[in-house]
Amino acid sequence: QVPEALLEEIRGAVLQHIVDSLRQEGAAYVGVLQTGLMLTKEGVKILNFKCQFGDPQCQVILPLLKTDFYEVIQATIDGKLCSCMPAWLENRTAVCVVMASPGYPGDCDKGMEVTGLLQAEELGLQVFHGGTALKDGRVVTSGGRVLSITAVRQDLMEALGEANRGVATIHFQGATFRRDIGHRGLRLLRQPLYVSTAQMFPPASPRSFWVCCFPSMQPMLCVSSAGGRSEGGGFAAFFDLKASGYEDPILVSQTKGLGPKLQVAQVCKRHDTIGQDLVALCVNDLLAQGAEPLFFLSHLSCGKLDAEVMETIKEGIAEACRSAGCAFLGEEVTEAAAPCAPGHWDLAGFAVGAVERGQRLPGLQRAREGDALLGLGSPGIHGRGFGVVRRILLTSSLRCSSPAPGSCGDTTLGDVLLTPGKMFSPALLPLLRSGHVKGFAPTAEGLLGGISRLLPEHLSAVLDALSWKIPEIFGWLYKEGNLSAEEMAQTLPCGIGAVLVVQKELAQHVLQDIQRQQEAWLIGRVVAPCHTAGSHIEVENLAEALQLSSPQQLLDTSTAEIQPQPRKRKVKVAVLVSGAG
């Protein structure tokens, strides 16, 4: 399955390189180094390194070891491995089939009696116990992966047959295993390229397959010397909730993507801020429930793996997690040419937080008439707002590489557009838990959308856009895209990253606390419902504020007083398409 030339390349370019690098860095390491590799059209890709033996790997590799395994380990510890090199059985193939409890890897029933173990051993098979226990002299199940049955025979066909015979002799209630184990390997061996097992497996390496059977997974068939997974180190990450100090917590989760903003980042070839944006989106949504972010995971799918780009994105995510005070437990990277062209990728994040049961937001004291609305400043653009941004870029004379409107220095339009949104944890968490805040809502999906989540149906809100600072980029989008003030408020945050609802009497006190750490303003109030058509949230003076925030070169400096610019007349057009030709 792996040509000798490729094996030599892996030994030299990967394995030997690792050993040489450890020696050059003076890193003394004695133990097992398991390397996960992926074979692609562009060559060998390194997935991970692990310092362990996983159970399935051991159970299929070690039966082929001719040398005493203890002597190999002792020689490694003593630094004399060269005098006790492992020797492997010749003309032998090993196959391992896993028997699991029903429901694995979820909750599994325990205490079911296991029979037929002696009969399997009489067949010359090795039975490895994973989830078993002794009870009243009987072997019973005690876990998900119960047994592994390994057969060592002359070739793959014979080994598969004997392993399946062993599985058939062993019984426990609900035993689960795959019946198509090894069929892919047999098809490969029947192809002309794989007729010669001597070519497929050189004498220096064990001819073994790691064939694992897990009920919830697709069948896996891979050469055991690379790509093995271990249940303890590769299937999941762990987080100790008890150590976080919560007494009666409720877990809160959120998953997010970045949508059109990713496409702009790829055009600009800017990958350092995207990870920060993703973490901020997820964490801010957790804060809306009053939850503290605990951990974060990400998934990246790309058309062609670019190590430098992946590392840049990962560093951005890790830095944002440190700022948020949450653990970055891991990332999954998938190279999938079908959905993603080379140079393109998609990124998703998943965050989990916790909040004590009685501290969830919004609390029992929902927003009431007269409450104050506080706005937290943020220069970033998120969510569906970037759909508008992309549309404007298509018709604008400026490109992502053009100097930013109204800016100085080397800042480009792309730099400004990709400015990450503000992340409000952990600085805001103590305030949210103080009882002074009735509600908190991020505005990633638009200013009006964020505020509407805070208001009961029987209440409205009035904002004054002149009460906060709107970044220049929003003024430029307003002018360049010929947008209405209503469109701006509906799709873009307009410089407000989140909105808080507080009691009117506490507004100034809360505002001062926030302003010690970041920009914040008293931007509006909760009012009785209006009876006019349209949105129940009114943003006063938004058109004027956007005009004021527009870059200076876009303003008409011939008049001292800003005049509303006439908008181009829009004509509604219907297009009839004939499918019959």
C-alpha cells in the first residue's frame, strides 16, 4: 500500500529529521514517538505527534515483534537501543477486530457476562481485554471497548478469517463489531500494483494492519506504522468543570462561522485576525447569557493545506483565547478539495461556557420603560454586514489593497475592513454578574438586531446616533454604497459592539465602571411602544452621524453645514426567464 520509495522519504524527511532536530536542540527524550501522517497528491503531510502507545496499535503491532519487548524497552532506557534493535516476524500479517458494548462510544451497559474466551484462545488467537472485570468468578463487561481479538497468520485473507472466527466464538449481550473488516485491504491486494506482498511490505517493517471496529466510525484500514489513533490521546479533549469552582452550573454553548468576511480575508491574504474574530463572536454570545467562556475548539476545512496559513490562524485563535480567559482545547484541520478550491478555506468555532443557575441573563428583571441603553465601542464588522461590504467592493473604485479612506500611513482598506470585533470577556463578566445589568446583546448581526433581542414585545427603544463615535469606515460604506440610514442600522453595528440594558438610576455608575476599561456611551433609552409602521427601534440622527463620520475627502467642504446628499433613485426591476428556450 505504501511504496518503498515513499517509506524511505518518510524515514529521511520526517522521522530522521525529528531525531536530528531533537539532538540539535539538546532535548533529551526517551520513549515512544508516534507520528500521524497523511498521504496527499502533494506529498506527505504531518498531522500530529504523540508520546504514547495506543491500545489498538499495540494489539496489532506487538504480536509481530520477534524480539522480547521488555528487552527493547530496557535497552531504550539504558541508551543501548542500537544493540537490541527490534526484529519482526517474517511472512506474517496481523489483524485486530474490536468488540464493543452496544451504545459505544456513548453510555454503555455494564456487567454483562462474556463467554467463549477459552475457545478463542484455543484457536491460537490473542484476546486483549479493554473493558472487562471479574465478578463472582465470571468475566463481565465494564466499559465501551470490551475486547480486541488479534490473529497472526501467513497472509491477510487467512488472518481475517481467523480473527472473525474468534469473534464468532465470543459472546456477550449486544456485542457490536463490523463484518466488513479488511475488505478494502483485500481489494488493494488484488490490484496489480499490490500483487507482490514483498513490494508492499519490506522485510524491515512489520506486515500488519490496524483494523479497528467502532460502531460509530467508518471502517479504517491503514498501515500500522503510521496514522494510528489512540482513544486516550486523540478522540476527545477534556475539561474539568469541578476545578472551575462552580456549584450549580448551567453549560452554555455556541458555534459560529465568519461567512463573507472569510472571502475578503482570502482576497486580502490576511489571516492573522480571522481567528480573533471567530473567538470574539462565540465568546460574546456566551456573555449574552451571563456565561463565562471555559473552552474553545475550531474546525478548518481547506482545499490545499498551507502550513504557514494554518499556523497564523491558529496563533490568532490561541491569542484570543488567552485574552478571553478560556482554554483552546484543539483544532481539526480537513483537506477537502471538493468544497474548497486551493487557496480557499472555511473556518468554524465552537465555544462552551458556564453560568450559575441563578445568574443567567436576561434575569427576572427584564427591560422596563425608562431603562437606559449603554453602547460598548467596537470598530469591527461581522456577520451579514460583510455581505453588504462585498457588494460595495464590487462596484467601488477602491480595492482591498488601496489606502484606507481618510487614513494616514500604510493602512489599507483591507486592514480596516478586517479589523477584529471587540471581545468583551473577561473584563465585563464581573459587571454582568453584579446584578446591575438586565441584559447584554452583541450587535454582530446589526445594531437593530442586537437591541431587539433585549426588548420584550411590548417595549420600544430610541437611540441617538450623535451620542457615540462612529468609525470612519462606516461613513465610507454609507456614502460609497449609497445606503440608507435604515439599511446601515439593520445590517451593520455602526461602531457599537454590544448593548447593555441597565436601570436608569444605575446608568451613570455602570457607565463609569465600563469606561475605565474601554469606550462606552449612554446611547438611548427604553420607551413605550410606538404605533408607527416598521421597526420598533428608532435611531435618531443616524444619517447626520454617518455624514460626520465620513472620511474628510468625501465631504463637500464648500459648505460649512452638512447637507443630506440626494440618494440615487432606485428602480424596481423584474426579470422573466424562460426555461423552455
